[in-house]
Amino acid sequence: MAENAEHPAYPVGLRLTGRRVVVIGGGQVAQRRLPALIAAGADITLISPSATPSVEAMAEAGEITWTKRRYEEGDLADAWYVLVAATDPEANARASAEAERNRTWCVRSDDAEAATAWTPATGRSEGVTVAVLTGHDPRRSAAVRDAIVEGLRDGSLVAPHHRDRTPSVALVGGGPGDPDLITVRGRRLLAEADVVIADRLGPRDLLDELPPHVEVIDAAKIPYGRFMAQEAINNALIEHAKAGKSVVRLKGGDPFVFGRGMEEAQALAEAGIACTVVPGISSSISVPGAAGIPVTHRGVAHEFTVVSGHVAPDDPRSLVDWASLAKLTGTLVVLMGVDKIGAIAEALMAHGKAPDTPLALVQEGTTSSQRRVDATLATVAERVAAEDVRPPAVIVIGPVVAEGPHKSTP
């Protein structure tokens, strides 16, 4: 907090749960201030002959008690805190004078100099309350407040927990590749992490932002020994969490969209370790969008289906019903299917999909290396070889491919 006055205001947090608070006036000021007083658990009495619809709704919901008249002497008896915000300056002055006699802290919306308390610009993020006072410059207070809260939310301002922590792991979806497309919560948890176990397809640029003390582990390089790859990753998550570290498992896209996130969550649950899942923007919709392809479009596609192409259609391990997919008129999005796209196209055409169905492959979508290669089901195998398309790439099949403004020639 900062203020230019010779004697700055003394900052304090009022604990108003169950304590009487009186609000004079039911206009816009009350409408803005009442929700925070309600959240604080205060016993609120509103004194005003009228109120805004939002304030009326609070009274109807039983969140405040509304006395429908003007302020009268004695209304502030036994109050711990008073907000004076009526449109009548004379009534405001009388209420303020009563609060002064009663030694009750009083905020005045019409005359800050006559008040005995000021309302700071307040914001909250993950259990932290930020309150800023800058004297007589409320816009500056709000700007400072916003900058601090935004920094806490996006992780650019780190305020780690220093008390003993319960072992826990956050499964964070990093989004499709562009570091700006991770969620605010995901970025904040990364900023607070002691250990980050990252996938190869996770947003690599995010790792460069981490402080030097953070241990970054490439999941692909965890020694497997007698364990399978996923089991070794699960064990690493458990071991670091039990050591009291704040652990983030950074995954590309969304943890539960072909990300094996549920396997990790189940392993953590069996080990008695709390797990927080932070959804991520899935490449199945974001990468086509970044390439100018809508997965749905009015009059063109009323549905889209996302499938894994990591095993070929004729592989006995495949769980995909390619025959049914061939009959759909909507959009088909294939992930992890670059090396199998020839076989996938053949299967779709064999089950009735038109050979000239438009198709696009978007390689390294949302990154600076993004490129789009267009084809049809009949030409895709040849185009992939000719253009040397490599993973990671998202494959979009259907008429929506022809809708965007950024097409290349099949």
C-alpha cells in the first residue's frame, strides 16, 4: 500500500463474520460493495427507500436485511462497520457523525476526507486477498491491484507456499504448443513447482520460464529398468510428491485426451496422494482452428469426432469403428496418425467415404513452425511422403477443410 498523505492509512483486515454492518443507500455503490460484505459473513442491514434490482435480489435471497426508509438517528447502534452511500449529502453527513460518536469505522462514498475508513481496491487469487490504497487516486489503486492479481494468476508473480504441504501432484494440460495457450491456472502451478515432469510434446518454451531451482525431468528419459514407461513415470510422480515436493506433470494438450492422464491419477490415488487435474486446450480443436479450419460450421458439419490413429485400422488392438466413422457426414479429427494416414484413408474409402473428401494435415500447430498440407483421402499418402509431413500433426477430414481462407492446393 502507498499513499501521499503525511500520515498514511493503517491497513487492517476486518473479520466481520456475524457482526452487524449497516449500509446506507441502495444504489450502484452498495451494489458493488455488498457482495464482498456478504462473502465476509457480515450481518448486513441495508437502510434505503429504494434499491437497484441486484440489491433487491440480495434482500429477496435473505443475504441482507432491507429496511425500506431513509436513514434515521440511531440506525447505527451496535454496528461494527458502516458504509454510507446515499444520494442525500445531508443524510450522509448525519450518518457519518453518528458513526463517529459511536466509534464505528465509516466509509463515505461521497466524501472520502470525512470518512474514518477507506475501501481499498481489492482482488483475490487462490486464497490470497490483495488490497491496495493509493490515497486519492482510486484508478491507480485499481491498476496496481489488477497487476498484482494478474501476476498471481498467470504465474509471472510467484508467491509459493512455505508451510508444510500435503504431498500432491498437478496434472497440467499445457495446450497445443504455443506457451500462451496454457491456462492461467496451469501457468501458476508451474511457477510454484519444485519438480516438473514433462512430456516431449508439452510446450517446451514454458520450461525456459521456470526458476533455476526447479528440477525439470524429461519423461522420455526416466530410466525404466524393470518397469514399463508409464509405470516408471507414475513411480517418479509418487516419489517426488512423498518427498514433500510440489510436482507438476506437464502434458501436451489436455491430460485426458489421449494423454494417459487417468492412469497417472489412478496411480496417485492408490498411493494416497492428492491429485489436481488442470484441463488443457486440446490440439484436436485448437490446431485446426489455428490453421483456419473450423471443426464445425453451419450448414456443413454439425458434429466432429476425435479418434486416435496410433494403430492402423487392421491392427487387432484398434478400438476405432472405422466403418461407422466412414458413414458420418461431420468432421473427423485424427491425432497421432501421420504414419498411419495412408491405411486410415484406405479404410475410410473402403467403407464408403468419397475419395475426394478434403483432408488437411497441420504440423506443429500453434507454434512458429506450423504448416498446413492439404490433400484428399485419395491423395493423402502421396502428399505426406512428398511434403515430408512428420509428427506431431493433427489430421482433419471432411468438408470443413474447404471452408477456411488459408488453404493450400491438394
